[in-house]
Amino acid sequence: TVFNSLNHDMTLTEFKFIWYMEYSHRMWGRVVGLAYILPAAYFWRKGWLSHPMKGCVLALCGLVCFQGLLGWYMVKSGLEEKPDSYDIPRVSQYRLAAHLGSALVLYSASLWTGLSLLLPRHKLPETHQLLRLRQFAHGTTALIFLTALSGAFVAGLDAGLVYNSFPKMGERWIPDDLLAFSPVLRNIFENPTTVQFDHRILGIASVTAVTALYLFSRKIPLPRRTRVAVTSLLAVACMQ
């Protein structure tokens, strides 16, 4: 049904490209899992892990396995027939967001653990400005994470195809169908227009927050490593 409705002109070569892309993603995920689990088991057996590190290793190992399970659960939703869109194979945007969110948590936790082992922690005086900078950084992190999750909803609903103009959406700043679904809360997760609108607002807010974090950090005496990190964050945010 799907082939006849949407992809009747697809060649075997085009199908193979999609198939190998999905296959490579799965194989790469398994390689990443083995690249983590096998060395971790080796270090554990050798007795090179402290007691706190063992807990950290187990938690990260659990996240690796959970990430793979979520991937299967997400793909499975694309194979289920849906009464309202039987002719369009589409994974659940909720499961896609969960899969992406889990990957971000896993990556961040792995990076944080690795840097904590490789780089000694700076012992800085707990001034009021430094505490505010740390709180600001944590808030910015949460905002960036939320923005990334909203991007998963955009991808899951093909919401990027609804409006392709910026900063306006079509001819309006606020589109007419922003709250077309009922109940209202459903629009945030299932209305493509609202999902794209929210992603735009969150993206702008993230760049603004990163810029403000950078400007605030310039007023505080910080170690070189911290300054490089904040400056790199601003550069990456602008490039994104």
C-alpha cells in the first residue's frame, strides 16, 4: 500500500540507499555499545575502577542498553498501521524525542565522566558571581536540551515542511492554525504548525541565552579552560 501510494516510482538503487542508511545506523549503534561495554568489563576485571566509578560505569552501561531498546521501540511504531495516516509510514514523534533525548543524556554523561577523569577540577572561590554563572549555565543547558527535543517533534511530524520562511511563518508572525487542535495542549506535541513555531522560539531563546552567558562570563575572572569552553559554546550556537 505504501509503495503504491507514495513510492511507486522508486528504483531498486534508491531503495538500497535508504536500506543501507538504516542498516549502517543500527550497526554503528552496536559498535558503539561494544566499544563501551567491552573495555568497561576489562577495566572492572582488572580492578582499575574505584567504587564510585563502578556505579558510574554501571549507570552508563544501562543507558547504552536503554538507548538501543528505545531505538527498536521507536522503529516499531513506524511499522504499525495508523487509522488517520495509513498511507504514510511515520515513527511516533514521542518515541523519536525519547530516543534523541536518551542519546543526548548518554553522550553528555559520557563526556562529563571522561573530562572529570582527564582534567583536574579547578578550585575557585565560591563568589556570588560564580554561583550565578553556574546557575545560568545549568539553565542554558536545560534550554538547549529542550530545544533539541522539540527538533525531534519537528522531524517526527515533518513539521519543517509546513512553513519555509523566516522570521515570519508565511505572511504572519503568528499563524492562524497555531491552536487548531483540541484540546489546546495537544497542539504542542501533535500540531505541525505549533511544533515548528515552538522550535523556532526555543532556538532563538537558546542562542540568546548562550550569548548572554558569554557576555556575563566576560565580567568574571575565570580560568583559561572555562573561557575557551564558553567562547566555543557561543561559536557553535551561532554556527548551528
